[in-house]
Amino acid sequence: MESMEINSLFWAGKKVLITGHTGFKGSWLCLWLNQMGAKIYGLSLPNPVSNPDLFSVLNLEQQVDEKRGDIKNFDICSNTILDADPEIIFHMAAQPLVRESYANPLTTYNTNVIGNANILEVARTCKSVKAIVVITTDKCYENIEKNYAYVETDPLGGYDPYSSSKACAELVASTYYRSFFKAKGIGLATARSGNVIGGGDWSVDRLFPDAVKAWSNNEKIIIRYPKATRPWQHVLDPLSGYLALAEHLWENPDEYSGPWNFGPDKNSIKTVQDAVELALREWGGSAEWESTNNNNLHEAGLLQLNSDKAQSMLGWKPRLDFFNAVRKTIYWYRKFYSGNLYLTKLTLNQIDKYEGEAIHA
């Protein structure tokens, strides 16, 4: 298949609901869809997910018709979806952190499983909906910690509550598709991606946000698992996959419904130490890091995705290698911490450049 291009004409005027729209990936997706002329609706928790928060930094409040509330509340999900009457739903809202899932497992399951079911239950009664993409994670697989890239048909599982909850979300989505959406000709797919990085992520307990926060205060970053490998990818790579998947679900729901991997290429599977040392060089100055042995919670040491299905059926492939993903990410943060006031323009420029790379790939 030829290389994928996002069809901006497809999105012009489309009514799109994004749950978790104020989060890191949600904010990038809002900006991208707004640029293409979509009418965007959002549902997120009342309070910002981080401080700073990207949604506010990019001044997206004026671009999104948003409601604030918790997806664990069925009535809030119902009111939001039925009021918006969306044609396409990107379900991103989640409790996304492994360590938080150990601290609050029940909240994690309620959000990631019941919240997901709430969204799908309302969506099946909403006549406008044509396509749904549920964002899960690469951690939904039963991880055997071997040098093996998981394919979409591999067993689901999860050692920690977060990973397990996302495997459950996959099963809920599969059941809802086969039981309800398939007969109505509505496309429903799940999307699994790796360790996503990019400018504007300030989530707690993540390597790049923790690093730039520390370095901007002339402090060291403390690393828990320097030898653990992660599938690093810039946020624009999985988002381009989600957009392409939604376009294909719209055109052919039977063929494109189901699970999809959107992982980086093998050369972007690097250790945490590799990532922090490249970030440190790009940041410059007197930035430092050190490791800690204070690790009492299980985290995956080795995790890879096989994205051949997305490449062969969608024409999707990752455009930004490890070096460019880290470089774009640190460049964005350096501009933010130096007081740059044109971050929306900078972020749009990174999207435009990415689209140009996709067209000429």
C-alpha cells in the first residue's frame, strides 16, 4: 500500500467527540483536528490533568465545545454524547499511570473499564455515530518479557492493575462491536501505542516531564529503571494512526474494526538511559541524572509492538525515529521554559512539518 496521508478534506466539518480532550494526546489531537476544520466536542475531568497543562497553554478552550465531568458517571457520558451528536468518537479518557494503579486499583478499573463501557453504551444509542476509536495501550498484552514484538492476535493480560484494566477495556470494546455495532454498520476499533513523548506532557511519573521539570530548576532527574527498554515514539505518530484508522472505519467498518498496533520502528526501542542521555544533550547546560535502587513495584522491562497490520492495511508507519522524536520534544520544552509566547504556532509548525514528511515519505 502507498504511504498514508491524512485526508484533511475528510475531517472538514466532521463532528468529533474526544474524551480526555484536555490531556496531552487529547490536546495535540484537538489542535490537529481544528486545523483541518473539524467541529470538536470534548469531555474531561473538571480540573486540569497537570500543572502546567497543554490544553490551556495552547489556548484550546475557544476551539472545543466542551463538558467537564467523570466518565465513571453514566449520566455525564449520556448527556455529553447525546448533546454533541458526534459522527466520530476518540475515547482517550483514562487513568493512564502504572504506579497510580497500584495506589488506587479500584479507581483505575472503574475509569478504564466501566468508564469505557459507559461511553460505548451511550454511543450505541446515538444515531449520528459512525466510527469509534478506543485508545488503549501496548501494555494490554500478556507480557512475556522476551525479545518479541506483539501482534494484535496475541493474548491480552497485564501484571499491574493499569495494564490489566486496559486489557479489560479491549475485551469490552470487542464485545460491544460484535454484539451491537457490527449489525448497525458502525466501525469500532482499539488502538495500542507505546511510550508517547512530545512537547506539553506534564503528567506525573513520566520520564520526559520529570526530566524537564527538574532541569528547568537546575535539579537532577532521578531514574528508576535505566536499563528498561521502552518503545519511544513522538505523539504525532500514533495520532496520525488514529486519524487514518477513523477515516477507514468510516468507509469500511467491517474490514477495519478490531485491534490495531501503532508502535515505533525497532530502532526506536531504546533504554530509559538512552532516552534520558539524548534528552540531556539536547537540553544542554548543566543537566544531570542519576539512578535509584528504590524500586518496589513491578514495571515491564521489555515491551515491543509489531505494526505490520497498520502498515499493510492503512499505509501507516512511524515517521519520526528515536532521535527526531526526542529532539522535537526537547526543543518544544526548551521554548516553553524560555518563556516563548508562541507555543500554539510552534506546535502547529510541528504538525505541518510532520504532514509534509508523510506526504514525501
